[in-house]
Amino acid sequence: MEGLSVADANLLMYLHPSKSRNVSQSILRELGSLLFKFNETFDGVLLAYDVNILDKQAKILSGVHPYFGLRLKANLLLFSPKPDMLLEGKVVKLSQESIHVIVLGFSSAIITAENIHGEFKYRTKDKEELFASKSHKRLVIKVGTMIRFLVKSFDEEILHIIGSLISTHAGSIRWLDRHLEEDSEFDRSSMKSRDREWLGDNHIKMSKKRRITE
């Protein structure tokens, strides 16, 4: 899925001397408070981290007494969706006007009717609401379906995404992956047929050439 990245960061963390008895725990607590929030410094939402303390001894910072600073080396997992990126999520609610999705278990997304491809038709089956493809019987989107969709915008403050299903690469992930496998198998079969034809044509040409030589 797009929108996910890993970054190395050199950080300087300020701690109060009262936290000096257990510096490691204090650092983890401070970093933990940044999880699942958009951070302008990282230009993304912090999902996970792995940190190493570079300073063996803390230093009191001049001008910001009584705080002391520690240099950290951190490996960060960030979520930063941009327009036209393809994201994946689980459908949690569906109506004729919209599809609601949860991405990575914490970020919400909505795909409104005007952003749903005309290929999909809203219907109910056994009292269950769903969007079904007009061309492919097996292509169905309903509550619980994992879908791939295009990002239109991302609200960094509330972590809300506006999405779109108007793309040939958007839709049910299961169907898209299966369709891709079928296309690949078709391409391989076509290539084998062309190879057989090429070999057959060359065999005929070689046979004719051999008869002429004889």
C-alpha cells in the first residue's frame, strides 16, 4: 500500500530532571504520546518507532534550565497519504450515497456517490446493502470487503481521508488481485502461443531451405 514509509531520524529530546531515574521509560513515554497523530516535523502520522539513545550522559541545557537534552537515533514508520496515492482499507458502513472505510485500524475514509465509478450499481440483496459491478458478477463491495481506493484529500487534524473509486486500479482487492493473476496467465499463454507459431514458421522455412539446398 502506498502512503507508508520508513525514515531514519536524529532527535533531541528534552526531559525534566525528575525523570532522570528512568530515562529509557521516559523517552518511550514521550514518543508514545506522538503515536497516531500527524506530526509536521515528520510530515506524517507516526505509527511505530525503534529508538537508540546516543548520549550516555545527559547534559543540562543552557537557557532552558532545569531540562536536560538527549540525542536519539530513531527508525520511524510513517503514514502520509497524498492525492492520487492508492490506499487499502476495510468497508465498515455502506449506503446508496457513500462508502465508509477504516484504514490501518485508525484513520477513517469516505467515498461519496460522485466518486464511485458508474460501473458500480447500488442494490440490496437479502437485506444487505452493496455495490455490484454491472460487468463482473463477482465484483461486489459490501461491509467487510477490503478495497483499494484513490486518495483525493487528507485532513491532517482529524486524520480523515476523502477517497475515490473512479480508477481502473480501485475496487475490491480480492477481485483486483485475482483479475491481475488471470491477466498474467493470459499474457503467458499468449506468449507461449506466439512462441509456438514462431517456432513453427521457422521450422517450415528451414525445411524449405533444406529441400532447396538438396
